[in-house]
Amino acid sequence: MLQMSGIAHVATLAPDPAFSSADLLGLRRSLAVHAAGGLVVLLVTTTLSVLKPRGLTRYGWWKLQRQ
């Protein structure tokens, strides 16, 4: 959502014939870095949810014994 202002700016400049893609190098880098960061976050959370320990944790075992 933070990148929407930059994308809207590009959309307004796109019809201009003097517009060059070299003018957008910073915006392209920013979009790529943010997309890669989001992908890393999703991969980490997916990996942690798949590779969770089997069985009860210490807290679960303690709670089971307490009942």
C-alpha cells in the first residue's frame, strides 16, 4: 500500500512521449526490494508452520498433567 503513490505517479506520466523508463530506476528498485521482502516473510512463516515440532510442547504436557 505504501508503493501506491509511486505507481500512481508513473501512471500519470506514462502517456507523455518524453517519458523514459530510466527515470524510474529508483521506483523499480523499491518495488523489487519490497516484493522480495514480502516473499521472504511469507516463506519464513510457511516454513515455520510446516516444520513445527511434533507432539506436545512442555507447556502442553504440563497442562495435561495438571488436569
